[in-house]
Amino acid sequence: MASSFIPILVIMGFAAVLAAVLLLLSSVLGRHVKTRRKLSTYECGMPLLDDSRKRISVKYSVVAMVFILFDVEIAFLYPWAVIFRWSGWGMFAEMIVFLATLAVGYAYIWKKGAFDW
């Protein structure tokens, strides 16, 4: 059983050695010229319009996390919808409880003002 992992370990070792050699060659052979243009902030090929150290409201991140949370939770409806015909009333009741919990959570974050910008 362990002998079947030997080719994988050889490939991983080869990749690690190759990465180390390439990093070493890059640091030895590469030019180390620091210019003002090279040290300036670069983002997506566009010059910066404002200071990059500007504060961003936490509410933006909260809305993004809430969106991801509810998006993933709603994704659980698709497999349930596929087997709904054969699942019976027990599965229907469980989905109602799940959706009620989701609705309570949604109402709670709405009441807390997570969507107010």
C-alpha cells in the first residue's frame, strides 16, 4: 500500500527542489535595481487615483459575508428539489424548519441594520 505513494512523493520532491533552484537562480542572476516607478503601488494596470491606505466601512464586508452565507444556504434547496417527489412529508417538514431558521436569521440581520449603508 505504501509503495503506491512513492511516485507521488518523488514528484512532490522534484517539484520542491525545482522551485528552490528556480528561486535561488532568480535571486542570484536577477537584477536588483530599485527605481521609484518599480517601487510604486500598482493595481490592475491602472494608476492609483487615491491613497491606498483609506479606511473602508466594515458594512461592505458584512454585506458580502451575508450574501455568501445566504447564497450557500439557498444552494441546499436544489438537491432537495430534485428528490422532493420521492422524499415524503418528513423531508418537507425538515425543509420548512430549515427555511424558517433561514428566515429568522435574515430578519435578525435586517433588524440589526446589516443592510443599511
